[in-house]
Amino acid sequence: MKLTVIKLKCIDYGFDCSFESEGEVEHVIKEFSEHTEDVHGIDYSKEALMQIILNKTMQKT
Ligand SMILES: [Zn+2]
């Protein structure tokens, strides 16, 4: 499965935080989940993040 570069921002998910992760999907999932766990104490599963990314990708026009 080949996907384009994506971007996740904490602020999009209700965090008062300027963190952004951009890059290939695998990289963003890893970086974002590590960040939310370390900084916000929320452990997003890979599946949950993948769903967020898929929703975001489909909304893009
Ligand atoms: Zn954050």
C-alpha cells in the first residue's frame, strides 16, 4: 500500500499544543502516537490513528 505524505496536528484533535507530524504514514503514526503518549498521556492505537488519517485523506479536496 502506497500512500502520499500526510500531516497530523495536535490542535486538530483538541490539544492546546503546536506539535505537528508530517511525512509518510508509518512515520507520522509512530511519531504522533509517541508524542500523544509522552506529552498528553493518551495512547492512540495504530488502528485509531490509521482511521483518523484515512478520514482526513478522504475529506481532502
Ligand atoms: Zn501535542
